[in-house]
Amino acid sequence: LTLSGGEAQRVKLSAELGKAATGHTLYLLDEPTTGLHFADIHNLLNVLQRLCDMGNTVVVIEHNLDVIKIADYIIDLGPEGGDAGGTVVTAGAPEEIIKNKKSYTAKFLKEKLVNTG
């Protein structure tokens, strides 16, 4: 049995949820929504919010705009990918990010926020 990166992260996350809560844990997830159905993404976001509500810190590396739009704080790296990236283009709350004219993320995030709130 071979698990994808996203599946392996979710197995680890479910194991963490079974442990006694300390409220002092940093969770770092790399594109945890990969391969998930929309309903499963919604469930994952509820779990991540619960972790935050318990006093933990959750850092998510993600391209999914449904995840990005509910972030407390976004660090948008770019301006391109690979060798042409790695620079902080903008950072802040989603409402601040969408004001940046140089950010590709801002353009698509603005559309997402306007269309879905």
C-alpha cells in the first residue's frame, strides 16, 4: 500500500487528533487538499479550525482558493514559480492581499471572495 503525500499527511493529522491536546503544537501541512472532494475539503477545514481554536498554530502551504480565502494571514510567494519565485509578493489578511496589483493570487482571490463571500 502506497499513500500519496496528502494521504500520508491526513493519516498523521488523524493520529494527532487522537492524542491529548496541549494547545502548543505547530502543524505544517503541504497542500493537504490534493485529491480531496469539495465536501472532504470542507471537513478538513473544520478540523484545522478546531486545532486553531484549541490554541495550536496551523501553517498550510496551499494553492486551493477555498483554503486561502479563510486564512487569517497569507504570505504570497512569487512572482512566478521555480527560479522566478521565492520572493514575498504580499502578505496579510485576504482583504489586504486582494489590493495588491502585482499578485497573481490577489487577482484570483478577489474573484473568489466577490463570488462566494
